[in-house]
Amino acid sequence: MSKHASSAAAVQGSNSAVKSQSDKGSRYFQLMLLVLAAGAIYPILYLRQVYQTTMLEVFQISHSELGYLYSMLGTIFLLSYLPSGWLADRIAPRFLIFFSLVATGALGLWYSTAPSLTGLMIIFGCWGLTTGLTFWASVLKRVKMIAHHTEQGRFFGILDGGRGLVEALLATVALALFAFATETRGESTAEGFRHVVYLYAFTCIAIGCVLVLIKDPKSMADTPPVEKGKFNLLTDLATLVKIPELWLVTAIVFCGYHIFWATYSFSDYLQGSGLTAVMAGTITTIKLWMRPIGGIGGGWLGDKFSNISVLIVALLLASLAIVGLIVFPALNSMGLLIATVIFIGLMTYAIRGLYWAILDSCNIPLRITGLAIGIVSVVGYMPDAFIPLINGYLTEHFPGALGYQLYFGYIAAIGLIGTLAAVALRARINRKTSNKAGA
């Protein structure tokens, strides 16, 4: 090879490396924007976690009326999951995400004016659509599109872990704003709450405007374009129903979400075990900070070893640790109980960071990936509708430790079923890989 040819090849290789690095930077930048979007859009809906008493005062509504608003929101979510996936397959996800963020923020500005109950019902109903119908499947599909096959665990882990970190940081800033307005400047609680809502509303609008302006990474240019007129909902559903791996993923999400729901009861359980309210709150707050560690760490391990294998380990350890919650109080070891609660938090967030990454192993056509996400979401997140009832029944009819022992026993059993579903999925994937290799 001549010196000229060698030089040209070297320059071409250098250019390719620069383009590859630029593409990687673009994809990670988009991921960061999606993390910010997911971390900013939902907290404005759930300000009751921190400001419930203030909300009742500002909006002049009762506990029951607040319950109606959130019941309506949850119902709209459940009804939106499937059409959300259908929509994400037909409209570019980045435009749907842009609309979701800007519309949610705009509704937030109306929310800040302390409207009547009728106005609140309209706002919550519309929020159900802007964060469920147009956002949910879109953001998951977008992450799947910008992540290479070898990065699925990492990207989805960063999405869930980073989202938790953004929520915690925004909540800290919001609380500081509220305290400054009400305590330092002597403003009313209504004015302080308005500052909090402004923070979330304008953050959503700003992120949406930035995200829609960012061009797709060049690596996405290789993705085959969606053929217009080829959509048939019944045909697409029939295609997905015939994929056994998709139903195993659905079972894994369903079981893994049970474990996540168990973490909501830790504070009450710890207080019943002898801890003060402040101490129990501190421990459960530490558990929340496990989200970025578990989500990002689990995703990184998944890409390094195997998403499904790491998920199996996390499901099994979380299930066994929940059994430990039943047993350890009898050992009179509060330190062991506290460590178990934090460990379950770590495993739970690793599970949440990984169970969407394994969808990549199901060989689902990209054009109906959104619909697949919708199907998994409808069944996988169904525990939202019945776990609170199970928890309420057991803790009410079996007061004290027994009620929680029965509840955690049920959760642990479901977690072990999820582990078996993950093992079955891995076996099917390995069998298919072996058949292809032998073909």
C-alpha cells in the first residue's frame, strides 16, 4: 500500500472514530434529557407526598375529594397504557414527549392558581393523558431506540436511577423555595405552594423545548422507516400475543412491581417494630437514595454480564430479603432489620432498571415496540389497582406484626414466581441463540 493510501485510510479511520464518539455523546445527551423529563413530569402530579396538608388548605378540598382526584388519575393511567404504545408507534416519540412536557407544564400553571374542584378534575384528567397516553410508552421506546443492543441495560438503568435522583434534587429545591417563601419572607402557604408548582411547571416546559430541538443520533438513521398504511391493530396484537417471551417479560414486570409496592409499607412496619417516626422516616429516605445506585449499577452489571441473569439474581435476593423481614424481628436485631430494608431498596431499583431492558431480547419488530410496551404496562402495573386493597385488608383484619407478615409473605411468593419467569425467559433466549448458532 502506498504512503498516500495509508494516509487516506488513517484519516478515514480517524474520522469514523470521531463520528462514533460524537454519536455516542449525542445519544447520552438525549438520554440525560429523557432522564430529566421523566424525573420532572411526574412529581408535579404527586405533590401530595410532601404538601398534602397544604394542598387541602390551598384548594379548600377534603381528603375524600383529594382521593377522588387521584383515583381518577390512576384509572386514566390504566386505560392509557395500551393506546399509549399504539400512539408511540405512529408518531415520532420525541414530538409526543415534547407535547407531554409542555402540556403538563401549562396545566401546572393553571394548577398554581388554585382552581375550583371542577378545574382540578379537568387538570388531573388531562394530566392522566399528558403523562400516560402521550408520554409513558414514548419515553420507553425513545430510550430503546437511542440505545445500542449492548447498552439496553445501562440506558434503562440510568433512566430509572437518574429519574429518582432528579426527583430527589427537585424535591429538595422545591422544599427550600417553599420554606424561604413562607418562613423567611413571611408569605402565605398558598404563595409558597405556588412557587413550588412554578418550579416543576417551568422545568417541564423548558426540557420539552430543548428535547424537541435535538436531532436524532446518526446511528438511528440505520433504523428502517415505518411504512405508512401498514398498521393494523388486530394484526399487530395477534403478532405480539404469539411471542411467548413477551408474556414472560409481562410476568416479570408484574411480579417485580409487587416488590416495589412492598417498599411503600416499610415506614409503618419499622415503627411497629419499635422505631420512632423520625428514625423510620430517615431509613426509608436512605432507601430512596438507593434508586440511582441500584438502577444505574444494575444496568451496568446487566450490560457487562447479562441483563436477564442479573435480573434473576436481584429478584431472588429481594424475595429472600422480604422473607427476612418476617423472620428478623424475632431475633431482636434492629440493625439487621434496617440493613435488610435498605438492601431490598437496592435490589428493587435494580429490578426496575432492568425489566424494561430485557424487552430487547424478545425480537419484537421496532414498528410495534410501543404497542408491546403498552401490553406489558397494562398487565405489569395492574397491582396498582389491587395491592392497596390486599394490604389494607390484611393489616386491618390481622393487626400488628401478623398482618405485615402475611402481606410480606404474599409479596415474597410473587417475587419467587417472578424469578422462575425470568429463569424460563433466559432458557428460551439461550435455546434460540443455540439453534441459530447451529443452523
